Amino acid sequence: MLFAVGGRDGEMYVNGRALTQQWADSLRTEVPDLASDVTRLQAMRTKRLDSPPEDRTLALAGSCIDPNCHTPH
């Protein structure tokens, strides 16, 4: 199973590690059935990293009540 979380500065984390090319290739080898999902997450990562910082806010703008969340949104 894959789980992804956006992190600081637009980085995408999958299963606890930054989604680098090396990690993506390893995931594709370990779980070939999810290769298309890894590719889709890489595309999301690229889009996030290429977007201006002001566009990196969460879609939950104004409704986040997580006390551990320290990012403005």
C-alpha cells in the first residue's frame, strides 16, 4: 500500500520517504502493481515543486483544525 503526504516546501513523501527518483524506482520494483500510482505521485511532486510558494497552500484553507499544523493556510 502507498500513502503520500505533501511536506515542507512542496516535497512529496511516500511511505515516509521523500519521493526521489531512486525511491520511486525502488517502489516500482517492490510493488509493480502500483507503478502507475508512483508515476502519478511523481507528476504531482513535480507540479508542486514547480509552482510558486504562494500556490503551495493546502486545499483545506480555513478549515484546518490540526494543532500540529504550523503552515499558514
